[in-house]
Amino acid sequence: MGETCWSEFELIDTFFNMPSADLPDEIIAGIGDDAAVIRPDGKTPLLVTNDLMIEDVHYRAAWMSPFDLARKLVRINVSDIAAMGGQPAFGLLSIGLPSPLGENWLQDFSGGLSQAFKTFGITLIGGDTSQSPGPVIVALTLMGKAINGAFVPRHSPRPRDTLYVTGTLGDAAAGLTILESQTEDSPSHRNTREAFLITRHIAPTPRVAVAGEIAARQLASCMIDISDGLVADLGHLLEKSDLGAEISLESIPLSPAFRDTASGCNPSPELLILEGGEDYELLFTSPIQPEKMAKEIAGVPLTPIGTITDNKGIRIFKDGALFPVGTGGFKHQFKQKDSNHE
Amino acid sequence: MGETCWSEFELIDTFFNMPSADLPDEIIAGIGDDAAVIRPDGKTPLLVTNDLMIEDVHYRAAWMSPFDLARKLVRINVSDIAAMGGQPAFGLLSIGLPSPLGENWLQDFSGGLSQAFKTFGITLIGGDTSQSPGPVIVALTLMGKAINGAFVPRHSPRPRDTLYVTGTLGDAAAGLTILESQTEDSPSHRNTREAFLITRHIAPTPRVAVAGEIAARQLASCMIDISDGLVADLGHLLEKSDLGAEISLESIPLSPAFRDTASGCNPSPELLILEGGEDYELLFTSPIQPEKMAKEIAGVPLTPIGTITDNKGIRIFKDGALFPVGTGGFKHQFKQKDSNHE
């Protein structure tokens, strides 16, 4: 929250949390998980999440078309449902648009929304539209189903569990760094590596199939999607326990594009990997040892990166020595510009 | 949508509607009703709605405290659930806040939210928080239950049904007119009538108990809450049919405060009554004739104001003569001011 220095989690904890003892029986998971889990009829669990995107806070119109924006809005919400092991089903869209945006903008946004909804089997069931006095505001509420009633919570790591991640980390943050550093004079043609990293930021791939398999095969004791960054999201996994974690920096899976490109980046590659966020890969804990764990699921690699420990705190090791990390995660802040379109 | 001239309904229809043949079986009512109705397990219907409020579009910080804002956000969403005859149950909150707003703002907002949630039996189960580069943005997704599985749809009026409204109309629009006309020099002390009208705008009363009774006793063939204005919302009731409606202006119930105050108002009292909106009263159709209909439910008066006709169009009569009304409803537009708080 900028100058007031509330992180999202502090803010929710301070102003919007309720002790879980107050939760009605039909709420299985409430605030603080990737998605809420409710069982309105005492039987079928329903997953519910929502995420909003605001122009010049979450993206720049210069490098996200309305189509891209709609697609990313859907994908980041799908990722929250996936992180519980669920399948997305129903969406409600809220949009606030500044006056000068007209039919072309809406046509393009609606195209991205339809395509993403079709990809993930989502039906639009409602929403709200409004004028906005400044930025474009889009918010999606997404409801999903826990297949066979099974879902993977966020807050139940166990000591000596192994920590796994899907895919590769740091790509989206490196892509954002490239986008933010581009100027009027930047070449419009990107090399393949840069294009890959930028795509990882603009069009992240929620790991629905992988997460569904992890839930169905009961491979994970808990799971989260990496949206805020590895260290921050690992912190969320641990926050309701007295446990800690140790990670080996060398074991974190990196893409060839990241290895080739990020060494010249500012922030440092380590910061992008540990605190960059928005990769929307899965981070999960499992009692299954690496030698017995699947090497990949649905074509996506699973990589062991560390273990859950009895003592609190997150310790990152590089070449066997403790590597210093921030406590809260890399808080990306766009420089504010005039937000009034008129 | 301001200069682009899309009404909310045109916009949804053009860009976000899907033919109902595409809806999965488990979606009983989708876009265009007060709330969506889903039956994820094929049994218990769940109602879902969302509404957003944006500073300087839906309210002014000058006359809505954060407490008032939270309370109204909850109440307008509750009204959508009530208009289906349902009971609210679970909420997800999304907020975008400009940096300078700090702890006091959040404390006050959170107080209003808690109080309203307690009043209506709602549990907060999730949400999202973000910085905003300009206006305060608050959005609530509210899920509710159809008691005993019964709910009242929006789109099934029948010829010769009587049209009924709860409470009185025009109050909230008159209250808004008073608020918008106030200047630095306005007296801080309001007379009782003005205070009543302003309260009707700032803290509308969703008709949950009345609507629940109407649903349980199967009094209505269709129902909507009056948020956009009587003519516009009646238009929504009729939009999927080939039917029309006739209304007698004299029969529309008015509060003593409205009668005393609004005659001097600009816009005219008739415009406030017919097109003002935000009263959050119920408008419903019923085959039950006025002489057999309850005069009030849960202490709230029910008033017959007209009938459903075989011929399309909405006709308003004043002193027996046709009274001209706009087709789309009174579109309140706040004058835009600098939306940047920094």
C-alpha cells in the first residue's frame, strides 16, 4: 500500500481477518488460502477466488493489449483455483473503464476473455460494469470445483517434507524488467529469449493439469502458486506453522532464456528468482522423497529445491553459505504516472 | 460509459453475453439477472452477484465516510441477493486504495464492513487488495442461498400481472440531489426530512425479509431491485418478453419527506421518481390482484402501481394522460474532478 507500508497480508490480517473459530461449518477454508473453499450444502466443495488488475499498478497499457489484459486476468485467477487442485467453472467480471475507451477496446478485451474462458472451460455468469475516473480496473471472481471433493490446502507443511516447484522461476520478473526498461528507441523485434521471458510475464500458464494430478494422486501436503515470489509465497505456506525451510539456490530450476539473459539484469538474477513473482508455477511440499517423486507431470518438470525444517525462518544457501534475502519479497511498484485518460 | 454511450446493459449484451443454449445445466440463471444462480452439485442453488463502487463515479469522499462506503457496498450487493428471494452468506472483497489512505481509513472501512456483515449474516471468505493510482475502488462478490431452493427470477412477467413496489420511490435520488447541491456554506445541520432522504441514498435498506417472504409465499412471478430507476428496471423485467407495462404516476408511493422536499428540486420530482434509482426497493409482478395482496410484509408497505400488458413498451399515465419518459433511465454522471490523490 505504498507509503503506508501495509503488505497485502498485513492489511488483511489487521483489518479483515476473523478468528477461524467464528467460521460457519460450511466454510472449509476462508481468508488466506489461494481460494476459499465452501460447502454450501454440506457436500460438494466449491472453490472461490478473486483478483483485480489496475492499470499502472499491475500493468502498462503500452505493453498489454486489452486482449492480453483479459487473458492474464483469467489466467491469474485460474492459477489460484489450480493451486487448490481444482478446476475452474464460473466467472463474474467487474470492469471500470475510462470514457475514451470505446468499441475497439471492448471488442479486443472481450476476445481475450472468451478465448481464455474457452481454454479453461469457464462460463461467464455475471458481473458489473462502471465508468472509471482514471485507470482501467478489471476484476474477476472465479469459482471452481474440487474434483472428487479433494483439494490441497496452503497451510499444512510437515517437518522434513521436500519442497518442490513446477517449471522454472524468475522468467516473468525478467520479462517485466525487459518491458520496463524499453524506451521509444528500443528495437521492436525481440530475440527469442527475450520474447520467451516477456510472454512468461504477459501470458502466464496456470498449472491446472499438473495441480489436478497432484491433488488426485495426493502427492502434496500443501501447495500454493508463486505469484508474490518464491520467498514470499514460501512464507505464506509456513505462516500458520512453527516450521521453517531451507532452500539451495543452485537447485532452483531456471530456463535457458533466463540463464542467458538475466545475468545482465538489474535487479540481480538472485532477486528475480527468489523475490520476483508472477511465474504462477506451483510450490508444494510432499513427504515423498525426490528419488521417488515423478520427474514431470503433464510435460511440466517437478524439481526438489529444499526441505521443511523444525526451526522457523527461511534459509537460502548458495555454494553452501547462507545467502541473505529480504523478509517480505520483492515489492514491485510501478512509477506512478498521470492516471487520468481524459 | 460516458462519451462512448454504452449503457451497462448494451455493453454486456454486445460484448459479454452468451446465448443461453450454451449454458451448462448447472447454471440456472446467468448474466442479466440480479444474481447468477448456479447448482454446482445439481442440487442446492447458490446465488452469486458482484457490484463495485468507484470514488467520484458512485460516491464522493466528501459525503461518504469509509464506514458509509463499506456499509453501502454490502447493502447494494445484499439487495441483489434479496431480489432473487435469497439470503446472503459469503463475501469476497476487492479493494484498490491510493497510497495516502492509511490506518484510520482502513479501520473505519473495516468497521462498516464488519457491522454490515454481522447485520446480514455474511462471512468474509476472501478477496484481493491493491494499490490504486487514483480513485478508491471497492468491489464485493456476494454469495447467497435460495431458501428451500426457491428463488424469484427477473424475466418472467405474465400478461395482466399487477406491478407492485415495496416502500417509497425517489427518496435516494432526492437525497443525492441535496448532497450534490451542497457547498462549503451549506448549514451542517439538516432538517429531518433532508436527513431522511440523504440516509436513503447513503445507507439504503435491502429488503431481505420482504423478498424472502415473497419467495416463500410464491407471491411474485418475477422480481428485481430498483437500482437503476423504476423505468429502467421495469425495462429489465420486460426485456426478454414481448410484453409491456402501464403505470399510474399517482399510484407510486412517496415518502412525506420526498413530497415536502422534492417539489423544489431540479431534476423534477417526476424524473427522480421514475428514473432516479438507488432506492433498492423491490419491483415485482404478481397474478394476485391488489385487493387480495398483503398490504405490507415485515412492516414494509406493498403498493400496486400498474399492470403488465400484451403490447410492448412502458406507458406512464399522469392524470389519465400519457406522461413522456426517457427510454434509458436517468444516467447520473458525477462531474469528473482530478482523481489523483497524490
